[in-house]
Amino acid sequence: MQQHFEVAAGSILGQNHRRVSQNNQDAWAILTPGQATIAVVCDGCGSRPKSEVGAQLGAQLTVHTLAQLVAEERPEDELFWQTLRKRLLEKMQTLKEPLGADEQGLLDYFLFTLTGCLVTPETTWIFGLGDGVFAINEQLHQIGPFANNAPPYLAYSLLWEAEKGPDPFQLQIYAQQPTEQVQSVLIGSDGVGDLMNVAEEYLPGKLEPVGPLNQFWCCDRYFQNPDQVRRRLAQINREVIQPDWDAQQVRKIPGLLPDDTTLISIRRKETEEGGSDARCDRR
């Protein structure tokens, strides 16, 4: 699908984590095997000490496992997504030993949400488990929030006891659309929700508005420079120190994104709908 679609991605540390010297607990991965495009965003659980490790592993495990599975089976087959989930859980279980993790340690590492996109020549799928954001052809959808800020995590299945009944931690198919009808796709962590909410605010220390989310699939610059998405998110979230001469004091303008924020944007090449900075308006 590389000849038909192009991809841009980026991630930044949220203000809340920066204040307490935590790492970015989001991760993303992209793979373009054969005729498919695969993109995944994972968000580690903030209350677990090593969840950024699990998020990084989870994103990589998912894109590579999905690439292998696409080569063997069709996503339209009834058991395809169940097989993906089974293989992911098997690989997470296998990683327990080299990480030195017991059951509790496994949860310290592997609690992460998952939002993914699979584009094949026939069908585009949005799938995952836990909270996040996705958009197809300008139509935005927010997954969550969940009660008590406790989204479901795939790793919970590793501790699920069969006598409790059917395992509720199943991968979800959020959207399915013929690929010929797809012009753009965006997937992101729940921090993208904050990004949407500040669209009309000014960049810290500037008179330029943040702008709407559609800039990430409308503007060429994000696809021409592989670091441009991260740079834009960093602009939105930088802290600025400015002198206030009238008050004779220094004023600190905080960044606008409290949570780690990660997104992957996919768009069709050479379409009328996207692909021009002239369309990168500030609606």
C-alpha cells in the first residue's frame, strides 16, 4: 500500500509527567509489509512503574505479529483477530522470564492500551483495546474515558481465571471500511483528546493558533519531514518564560498538553481531499 498511502507520526511527553520527571509512557510503531500498512499506538498505565517499556514492546509486538498474520490469513476470516490476540498474549507471556517478572511484575510492565490500524487493498480496519482516538475521512471518534480512569488492558487476560466466565479483555473492532473509500486515517493515544480541545488556543508565547486536528492529515509538511509531527506537538507543549515589564515580574506560560500525546496519520497520496498546505487552515 506504500504506493497509495503515506504515513506521519510523532509523540511527546505530557506536562503532568514532565513535572514529576516521568518518562513518556506512549509508544508508536509502523510497518508496511507487502500490500498492507500497519500502525499502532500504545499508552502505558500511568500508575505502573515500567509501563513505558511495555508500551514500546506492545507496539512493536503488535505490528510485527499482525504483519506475519496478514501474510498467512485474511483479516475478513472469522478467527483472524482472535488469533492475533492469542499470539500477542503468548509473546507477552514469553517475555516474562527475560524481564524477570512474576505475575505482579508482568502487570508492572504490560499494562498498556492499544489503538491500531490495518490497511489492506480491500479493507481498512481500526482495532484495539482501551482508550484512545481515531478518525477516518474527517470523522472523529473518541474511545473512553472509562470509569475511574481504568481502561481495559490486554495483559489482564494473562491473569484471568476461567471459572469467572468468558474473558472480557478482547480486541475490539472499532471501524471497518472499504479501502477505496478511505482518504485519511488518524489513530492516537487519549492525549489527542486534549490536543483537540486546545485547537483555538494560541501556541505558548506566540499569536499562532494551535489549529484543528485535520492539519495532521491535510498538511504536506508532516509527511515530508519524519520529525515534523513531533516538532509541532513540542511547540504546542513547550513552556515559555516571558518578562512582564508592567508588573516587573517573569511570567511562565505552560504547555497545553497535560498528558503524553501520540498520533499516527495516514493519508492517500495525490487526492483532492488532502495533500496541500493550502488546505492547512485553522478552522
